[in-house]
Amino acid sequence: MGKSAAWPVELELPEDGKGLGARIRARRKALGKTMQQVADEAGLTIGFISQIERGISTPSLSSLYNVAKALDCSVDMFVAQPPGRRHSVVTRAGKRPLFEAGTGNTRFYEFLEPGFAEARLNACLTHVLPGHASEMMSHDGEDFIYLVAGHMLYEVDGTSYELGAGDTLHFDSHKPHRRTNIGAETAIELWVGTMQLFQP
Amino acid sequence: MGKSAAWPVELELPEDGKGLGARIRARRKALGKTMQQVADEAGLTIGFISQIERGISTPSLSSLYNVAKALDCSVDMFVAQPPGRRHSVVTRAGKRPLFEAGTGNTRFYEFLEPGFAEARLNACLTHVLPGHASEMMSHDGEDFIYLVAGHMLYEVDGTSYELGAGDTLHFDSHKPHRRTNIGAETAIELWVGTMQLFQP
DNA sequence: CGTGAAACTTTAGTGACACTAAATTCGGGC
DNA sequence: GCCCGAATTTAGTGTCACTAAAGTTTCACG
């Protein structure tokens, strides 16, 4: 099965129709480089670069790594992305759908639609009522939090961080983490991360 | 050169010492799956999964794609990351280094250190004085902007977006974009993106 | 401790495809 | 039309992506 499945990478195209080869070509042209230059820097032949870009050949991981390096970017820029989804470039304060999270009416979140279908960033504004404490969690990706208002206590991998308005927190989401509103008022946190959110 | 360079992918290890195989194993164990399960779902043999995880064999892109799918994640989770860098989980309002950007004293930014060495997200708080207009730019990654204060006009790929405090903007950074402070006061924007920032 | 089964590793291959060198074609400028 | 740079095509080759099966290790249970 392995070898005859050489094409699934290309078949799983994002909606904009770009596969691995097309993305490499787009990047090369954006940098104004010839195939010969890329081939030289990647230690490959110009013929192979041509075949890669036209989807006729698929590079090994190490060759792809070298091509990405010759193109001044990282490998993940060329690999397949998740399928398209609803999106909106701008979201407006006071006009976002508000959803209740979990149980107990202690947390609400404003859903921010991603700016474009293939976006890897996801964002969410969460309103946390005083006293609310989440359970310990751990997941893929990374969390970036900007505390818009209030006082929160975050625990990440056994370490506690107390945050006030304007502070930020950023950590690897694999690490066990939870949060508590330790203030007297509703806290508002802006979360930006690379974990795919449930889309209402 | 191509084939004899089968190991550069492993040699370019992030600081936590994890290569492709080790990351696959970690993910598999995190999901509580056996090699046999992953092999079945990926259409490969258990022997090959074992060799991949121990770095003895390197999968083709299509096989890696299928393994990632069997592990409920995307390929980019397994590829090499940039080298380590300075980081800090928390940044405090009023305590961040402030830098002047460009010329003319019309823009200052607070540098937010990434939360961990391998983080892919980068963040920055920018203070934009009234009237300041940036030049048109375009780069890798994606931009997520939360306007903390003020009124800004953003132009992305020919389309204009006027934002007020609390609004967000999110777009593919490849698209030509620029911004102008159209208000009477300093605007503050929180930028979160996947482009690597200059690190002071 | 012994046993058996599950989980993983090792071995001994095979053949397809990752990649090459060189020939040919294409496109643009003069 | 000629020339040259850029890209594509052709005709391979041999390495490694991947297999099946045997062997080893680990783990749970009595």
C-alpha cells in the first residue's frame, strides 16, 4: 500500500488548490529564485526540482527539509493544511456570538471566526466570572493569553502565575494547565492558539 | 547527495532532543495506542512503525501523512522546529522593553518574549501615534490583531477595514497589507502571528 | 516464579521511486 | 533567426521505503 499511495499528499488539497509542489514553486517565485539556484542550495538537481514542483516526484523528508532551507522557510509551510472552514477577516466588539461554556454559568466565550479558511491561528475571548476554576487540561498546540481585564491565576505544569490586566501568558499546551478567576470581577481573556477550536 | 543525507532531519534536533521518531512515539503513547493500531490505520506494518519511531527508517511524505492521520494530528507537528531562543512564560504590563520602530517617533512596540523556546506564536504590542501610516508589506505566516485601544484603518489585499477598540483582524500575511492610525489618540494593537520577529 | 499473550524489535529481503546526468524544449531579448 | 537562460523530458540506477516473518521483551496473572 505504501508506495502506491504516493499521491495522497497531493490528493488532500486545501481549497485553494495548492499542493506541495505548487507551494514550493510559489515560494521560489516569490523569492525570485531560479530552479538552478534552489537546486544548488538544496544539493539536488534542477530536473528534480522541476519534477517536484509539477507534482511528478515527491521528495524525501530530508530533501524537502533542504529545499525549505534553500527557500528560507520551514517544512511545515509546504505540508497539507486542514480543510476549509467558515471565516471572517474582522470581528467586532459587542457583535460576536456569545456562548456559555461548561456548566454553572461561570464562563462565557465570544467566538472569533478565523480570518481565512487555511488559518492556523484560532482566537477566542472568554469572560470568566469571579471564583470560576477550570479543571486541569492538556492538549495539542500552544496557548497565548492576553488578559484584557481582571485578575486570574494560571497554573501551568505545576507553576502558578498571577496575571493582571495587560499581562500575557504563553506556554506549550501539552503541559497540564488550569485557571482561576481570583478577582472580584469578571475577567476577560483573549486566547490565541494553534489548537483547532470547536466551531459553532 | 540526496540519499546519503537521510539523516539531516534527525540532526537538526530542537533543544528538547526530540526528532521525528521520538515525537511520533510520544504522540502515540499520549493517545494510548499500540504500534499495531497505528500501523493498521496508516496502512503500514508494525515493523516499519517501530523503525520510524527509533529513527532507523524515515517515512515518505505520504506515509508520514497517513501516520499523522492515524494519530489525529497534522504532519507539521512532527517536522523540525527552529532553534531555541530566549523566552518567558509571562510578560507584565508596564514592565516590557519598549522599542522605537522605523523612523519619525510615530510607533513604539513592547516586545513580548515567546513563552517557550519552540513556540511558533510570536506576539507584540504596538503603540501607534495619530496619523502614522505604515508602508505596504507582505510576508510569511498569518497576522492576528486585537485592537486594544484607538481607531485604526487596515488595508489588506486592497480591502479596507476600520477597527475600533476590541475589534480583531486576522489575515494571511502574504497578502499586501498596511495600517494607519486614523484616530486622535495613540492606538495600541496586540499582534499575534506566526512570523518570526526580530529578537532584541 | 512460571506462563502466555501482547507489544515491540530485528532480520532478510524486494522493487519502486527518489534522484541523477544529459538531452531537449521553451521563452525572451536582440 | 540566433543565442542564452530557464525549465522540462528522458532514460536510467541503486538505495532505501517498506514488507513478512522470526525473534525478543514486557507485562499481567495465577
